[in-house]
Amino acid sequence: MRGRLRHARALRGALAVLAALLCASGCAGSGAGSGAESSAGSPADSGRAPQLVIAGGGVAGIYYTYGEQLAEALRRELGVDVAVAETDGSVDNLQRVAAGEALIGFSQADTAADAIAGTGSFSEPLPLRAVARVYDESVQVVVPADSEVRSIADLAGRTVSLGSATSGVQVIAGRVLEASGVAPDQVDNPALGLEASIAALRRGEIDGFFWVGGLPTPSIERLARNQPIRLLPIDAGTVSRVNARHAAVYRLTEFPIGISGAEPQTSTMTVPNFLVAAADADDELIFDATRVLFAARSTIARKVPAAELLDRREAIFTAPLELHPGAAEFYIDARR
């Protein structure tokens, strides 16, 4: 009974707030890929409840697929209209969530830290809270297997995609390059997303690309089956220099054996990945969304192996973001 009452109250409150936001900001027709309806078929005109949105990422990445599977679970368990939006990644996701254009979204911890501080890609602090630490992402710097490039420093003077312009990949790529002694203007950066980067590498238009995501990344695995590739190492000294200059959220790890393109004992840098919500998002809806996130973990993991890494004991470690009150209540209840 408590769950049904919680669900009903959450939907009434959250949908009313979201409807007001949509009317005030006009986000119901806010551009391609937002997952919102056009003005011709807007919730205000049709009388239907507005669609809730999960800010995902590029369709070739794990963010989008994770969001897609979570949206399906929320529709099934809560009976709400939820869709995943294709976005440019962490920066874009955080902006959408803070603006009320998405209920929840995925972000790298370093980008989220910049967002709440109003630094880096953000001109002012954004009112954001964490729902969960979902998994850790690995920095993958991909070059052709026969490339002369053997280290990050060797990328100077090359054409290298550092990720799409409003992505967390771009943030991390810049930090790794600087910590390796490569200034941003020493790299010709076409700023491509993952899918476009893979296509450009296949055509020989770029010398390499950066990607930050869970392992394995299906698109990179498919690339490796069709074209020999290699993953460049990121060493402990580089990770230490990045941490010294920015939020100390990075750590050193090694690519798992069997990951395509990784030579034995290839080290890299990882960063936690968060699911985030706006600070004023409805507490009970976020409680239910967090509950479904964990309940559907095994189902989601059939399409997104990284979902198996979701753990209630680790999920609460979201510093420097505070937990959203609705998510915090879930974790407290789960311990009872």
C-alpha cells in the first residue's frame, strides 16, 4: 500500500511541476533529440500528462543504452511515460536536468563537480543532486594498431577527436592532454561524438579519438573486430597531475584482459559516473526512480553489462554532489 500511495503522490506532484516548467520555458518543443513533443502535439494542447525525459548521450555510447533500458523499466514499474533523449553527453545532460528539460541524466563526476561549482564549462553553479554512483568509466584513447603514436604525448600535431563539444569526454581529454604536456592548440580537434569518431578513424580522416565510458563499449568492440586498433596507456604520473589540478575524482586502473585494443597491462584513468537530478525534483518520484534503478539492475545488465556494477554500498559515494533527498530516503529504507 505504501508503495502505491507513494507512486500516486509522486506522479501527481512531479507531473504538475513538470507541466508548469514546460509551459514556462517552452521546452516542449525544445529542439531535436530532447525527447519532448512538438508544439503541435504538446501535453498542454492534448491534455495528456507530459513525458518525462532521461538525458542519455550519443546513441553509440553506454549512457544512451543505459537510459533506454532504465526508461523501459520505469514505464513498466511506474506506469509513466518516459523516454531517453539523445544528447552530447555530460555537460549537455547536466544543463538539461538543471533547466527542467530532463528528470534525470548521466554525468561523469568531474563534470558534475564543475557544474555545482560554476566552473569549467559552466558559467554559474547548477542546482544538482546525485541519485546514484552507477559505475566507473574508463578513458579510452583509440588509435590504429599500426600507428606510430605510442603515447599521449605523441598526439601533438595530430588530428584527434576529443569528443563532442558539450561532452564530458572533451573535458577529460583536455585534462589528460595538458597533464601529458600537450597544449590544446597542438591538436587538430574535429570534436566528434563516438559514432562519428569511429567512422572518421575507419576512413583515415583522424589519427585517433578519445572516449570515456564503461567497459566494454560495444561500438569500440565492433570497430576492433573490423579494424585492428590499439588503446594508448595513461600512466600513474598523468593521473596524479590531473588530480592535482582538478577535482581529485580520478584513479589509475588497468584495462581488463580481453578488451579489444588493449595490450597486456595497459593502464588508464577512470572516473565515477553519476545519475543526477535537479535539486528541486520531486522527492517521491526520485525515490521511486532510484528503487526501480536497483530493482531492474539485472534486466538492464543484459544490454548494459556495466549495470551489474551498481551497488547500494557504493552508490552513495557521490562527493562532491550531495544525494537528492528522495534517493537518500531510498538508501535509508533499503538498510532497514
